Amino acid sequence: DTNIGSYNFIVQHYPERLKKVFKGEVQLIPPIPSDRAVGEKPPGTPTMFVVLPVFDASKNVIAAFTVRFDPYETLSKIAQNGRLGSSGETYFFNAKGTMISQSRFIEDIKQTGLVPTGESVLAIDIRDPGKNLVKQNKKLSQSKDWPLTYGVQKCLNHDTSLHFSSYRDYRGVKVFGAWQWNETLDIGIITEIDESEALEGYYSLAELILLETFIGLLIFILFLYIIFRTSKDAMRITQQTNNYLKTLIDNSLSPMVTINNKGIIQTYNAAAAKLFGYSLEQVLGENVKMLVPIGHREHHDEYIKHYCQTGEKNIISSSRVVEAKNKDGKTLHLELGLAEAFIENEQLFIATIHDLTQRVLFEERLTTNQMVLNEAQRIGKMGHWRLFIDESLIFCSPTMYTNFGMEPSSENLPFESMLSRVHQDDIMKVQNILQNAIDTKSNIDELHMRIIDMKNTIKYMMTSAELILDDGGNVVEMIGTMMDITQQQEEKEELQLLKYALDKIDEAAYLVDQEANIHYANKGASHQTGYSSD
């Protein structure tokens, strides 16, 4: 995980090649200095990559998959197989004319000074020094002013015609050569042999033509070999991807089912078996309709066929809540996420499932309980409220709105709008009690007040509240109940009036209930019986 989160160093050297990868092309990255140690080789050692595009379900490139390989072990070994005679050399080079495989003449290169001490022999620019450097005794550093060798120039210009004249290679040695440029890999290959060796026994033009033809054939075979190796690596990577996907599905804690474009189940993990109750043997190769409720089964194949024909995405690359049936016929409430994938040109649909059955049942019970609570509050004329102190907003239950004669709303209301319905003779008392509760962090046991509803009717209310504090001990909310006690208050006032009237008469008078229990006796009754009113 060393490189995770860092800037990819391939971009620093070949940004145009990565752009091609994200356009869907496979690219070969020529040797570049490695950003980290690879095996026993230190950072800075030349390394190469094969880069393949990674597609999502919509066939858009979403990532690049790289395979690192050692140019010494790959390109250099391929080039070594193309050597001719004792002086022949085959090597690869990039569009800048830089050698990307190991030179056969490493000792010559070091003695002539073409590569500075400590630098890689893969850093050679294939340039014509103008004279034979091998025969001179002193070292000569390579200059950017030197032209590229004749063979490299012709190859970069895609000129692959036969040439019968010798030219100087990067050591200044006269050689004969043949070359080929590969558009797909964006690299060239040259096979050369020293002039002195090539002309031994080959003095006729026909023999030279035969030599060129042989070299050209060898180059063609080498390119076929490179393409074969690249294709083989791509097949290996595809197989690794398949194995990774299978391992991911099999070991997922979430139920996962994979089907083809005919609706036939291809994979079915252990979590899915536990959810649906069917074993792997019972579902593998069967139509996924067996897991779909009866009301939807007859249309399921049509859904798949319609998508494959039109490409219209209804639930592909998204999720939705659906119903399914387990082996026992029980209805399951599931969240289904569906993704499309192409594995070895086969269209597959991968379903990731989350069981929502218990949550749905809980929500149904919660809804029922809320309805019962609202009905009980309506009957008892008791509502509940929640005041958010900092925002000065209040939430009210449906019964609260009924008590105030207002239309119920699910939105929080400004607290001032509810406070404005309090009777003007009580509003100061209400504000003082609320503020005192906040200041002293004390609950409100009973607060009696009068309100004026939307029909201008005076109602009597009783409210209680508890405080909610944050971690710092500050009051952030109040939660309370409010009961309409208008009827009780009116009955109490009527009783007080009745007691007052009874006290104005001299005769004995009593207030009794249906069970003959005395609730009040006037003064006349006290004189008559000798008992006090208590």
C-alpha cells in the first residue's frame, strides 16, 4: 500500500499514454526509473508497465490496471533472441530515439563514456558520434547535438524499404541494419550487424538482399512474439479479475446473486442462501424468477429483455426497495442494488441485497403506535410539544393544533406564533416561568394559562415540561405536554358560584354525589348539625 494516495509517477513520464488508456486503449509504458524498490533492485532501476483500461457497467473507463515488468527480463531477453553472428545486436527504442532494452555492448559503452558512471545503460540515446569510439582510447560523453543514427531516423519516419549501404551505430561502428516501427506499441526495433562480419562471404548483391529479407522476417517474428505475450498477459489479468470477483461475492456478508442476460442464476453466495432458504444446488442454473413474488414473475424476463434491447436504465446502477419470497413463502422486504458487468464478453447482472424485513415491520408497528397515541391524545385533549431553544422553533403534535384551533402541520413553527395565542393577562407569567426554568435548569411541573384559539374562544390549558441539556450543561430543548382543561375549569367555576349561592341562604344545604357522599355543606347546615363544613 506504499503508493496509495500518491501522484502516479507514470503520468510524469508518459501522460499522453495514460490519456490513451482512459480512451480505452491498451498501452505499453517504455522503461522509466522505478519510484520504489522492486525485489532486490533499488529505486531508480528501469521498469516498464502494461496498462489496461478498467470499464464500468456503462462501458466507461473508470480506472487503469497496470502490470509492472522488468525490461531486463522481458524486452532485453526478446532482443537477445534476435542477435546475428558474433557482432549482431537487436534492440528496442522509443519515439525519442532512446534505447529501451539492454545493449549487447555494455563494456564498450562504459569504456567510451556514452553513459555517465552510475546511470543505467538503458539511458542511451541512439545517436551517431561521427567516428568509431571503440577504436579511440579516451572517453567521450554523448552530445545532444549528435544526430540520431541513420537506422533510427528511417524507422521513426516509418521508412522500412531495403537499404544496402552501411551506416554508423551509436558506438560509431559501421553496421548493416533493418528496422520496423510498431504503431500499436509505439516502439521501434532494429537488428544490426557489423559491416566487417556481414560482408564476410557475402560479396554479391543477391546475398545482401537475402540477408535483409532474413532480418526483416526475424523482426516480424519478434513482433508477433511481443503481441502474443501482451495478449497472454491480458488474458491472465482477466482471469485474475474473475477469481477476485468470485472471491468477493462468495465471502460477502451481504446476500449477492449474479444472473446472465437470460435471467439464469450464475452465482449465489452463502448469505443469499441464508436469506432465501434455498441451497446453492437448488438455485444454480434456475431462473431468478423463483425468488420474485408471483405478481411480478411473469414480467421479470421482459424487464431484462427490454434493458438489453434499449439500454434504458431503470434500476441498473441504482437501488430500490422490492418484495421477494423465501423458500417458505414468507414475504421479504429487500433493498436491491443492481450493477451490470461484462466478464469475458458475457453480460452479467450483479445484485447486492439488504434485508429490510425487520425494519419494515418495526416501522409499521411504529406507525400504528403513533396513530394510537395521537388518537389517545385527541380523546384526552392532551398534546405534546418540543421547543428548540436556540432556533426559537416549536414542534406541536396534531392534538396541540386542535387545541389551538389550527390546521395541523409537520413543519416546526416560530415559538412567537404560538406564544401570541396566550391570553394577554397570562403572557407575562408564562414568559417568566419559562425563562426561570432555563436559568435555574429546573423542570416545569404545572403551568396554568389561558389561550385564545383561532375562533377567539378562551380555553384553559395546563402544561408540564422537562429540560434537555447538552454536554456543556446548557439548556437546548424543552419537551412537554399540554392538556385542555377548559371543561374542568368551567365546572370548577360553576361549583364555586354554587357554593357562594348556598352560603347566602339560612337553611341547611348540601352538595352530594350519586352515592350520597357529601362534598359541601353550607353555613346553615353547620348551625343545624353543629358540625363545621370541614
